[in-house]
Amino acid sequence: MPDIISINGLDVKLGEHKSFTMNVAKLPTHTNIDLSVQVFRAKKDGPVLLLTGGLHGDETNGIEIIRRMIESKSLQPEIGTVIAIPIVNVYGFIFNERGVPDGKDINRSFPGAKDGSLARLLAYTLMQSILPVVDCGIDFHTGGASRANFPQVRCTFNQPDAKILAKAFGAPVMLHSALIKNSFRMAAHKKGKPIIVYEAGETLRFDEFAISEGIEGTMRVMAHLGMKTLDQEKPTTKMFKKSMWVRAKKSGLFNATTSLGDMVLPKQELGYISEPFGGRKARMLSSQKGTIIGLNNNPIVHKGDAIIHLAYN
Ligand SMILES: [Zn+2]
């Protein structure tokens, strides 16, 4: 990167820390939707790492991960630049929602459009103003709809630069995940910029394990990129090429008899679904050996609901 990084007309020189907002849109009340961006530059030039949280506005763990790292000044690199955007979907954050006013998902709206509605406009802003100055990134997410994720990094295993970053992050689980059409990860990949996705915990709940693993992983990625020195033991990561959802065979009340992160064997009981008025229980059995990386926390389930996310090889 050059001595000066320019974002939306604002110059950030080597050794500077700048905090600024970028106007994206206006609500019907004329209230501005502004993207809050922080840029931390070392005196010495090097890689540019992007950290994005709250692309889904109700996924608060990632927002807290970035906030804590800003507060503790751990994003100040010794070499290179960190660009931190704790809340991408400002609208969704205010309303505790995943998407934007028309229900659209920003992470399915890339690369966006200048004349698009809010989701595509936010995607366009990231692609036009931020991505060109970035080398790689970490996008922070949580499980959705009452489902919690065991701390995991997702990337495409056949994309070597992303896989190396994901390995450096060192989350407890690393999962191969194909690029999803119109996602931020795919749009960035098309521009030759690897973005890995960290998934941990659930929406609107702080999860200390998820938050601390997210912070430690980010520090390890910075160390891997040569941006800071870190004296830390190598973490243990389980790598999985595949995953599947175990679905409810009937409607009723779900009780888990296993926990996030558990290793399970074929035919092992994962939980059961009971009828609220008494009567027969339906046991949910694992169809294969694997590790539980996602678990539904809402006891009221309907037939066909995704209940347990199992990673395997
Ligand atoms: Zn998400």
C-alpha cells in the first residue's frame, strides 16, 4: 500500500489513527445511515487487514469482538494497517434485525449497486470505498434464528490464500464452505482478496467463549501477516470438509442431550423431541461420527426444522 491510504476522500498517513463516518443512505425521517470506520496505521507499511462486524445487524458477538479490540488498543499494528468497521448494517443493529428495511440480506446483495436499495447500497459502498485498499479480511458472524455456533472459521479449502488465513486464525473448528452467490466473501474473492468468516455464538447474546476466541484468532492473523509480534501457544483446530443439519422428525419441545463442541458417534443420542402434553418422545440420533458445531436453543420446534449442525469428514 502507498504511504497514504485514501478512503472516501479521506487520507490516512503512515502512523495515523483516524476515525470517521461515511454516509450511505437516509431514512424516511432524513436520519443519516452512516458507516463508522476506524483506520489504524503503523509507521511501517505492510498488509491491510479489514475487520467487519454486524453485516447482519443482530449478530452482536462480532461487534463486541471488534469493540473490545478497539478499546484495548490491540488493533494498532506494528507493521501495516487495520481497517475496522464494527457495524456494517447500522439499520439492522438499531432494530435488532438481520437485514434492512425491505428484509433484504446485505450478505446476499454483493457487489451491490449505486442505485440499489439499502442492502445493495451498503454492499456497493464496501466494494467501492473499502475493498480496493484492503489485502484480506475477517468477517464476523453468529448463528441465526436461535441457533448458536461453536467458534468456527469458514473458508473455501481450495482457495489457498483464504485457507492459510483461516489456519492462522486457529479457531477450535475450521470448516470448508463453498462461496455463496452474492456474498461479501465471493465478491471479495473475485477481486483477489481473501475474506474468512468467523461464526460463533448466536444473535443478540454475548458469548464470552465466542468473543475471546474471536479476539485471539484476530491477533493470530495479525501475527501471521507480520503486523504484530505475539507470544502464544499454537491452538488446536479441528478441520472439517463437510457438514449437515440434523432436522426435527416431528414438532414439539426439543431437549438437547449433547452440547456445542461435543464429538459424537453414529447412533449416539443428540437430543429428543417430546410432546408438551405428555406422550411419546422421539429421540434424535446422529447418523455419523462428527462434531456438533451448531445447536438450536429454541425449545419449540416444528417438523423439518434444522436442529443440530454436525461437521464431519
Ligand atoms: Zn451472519
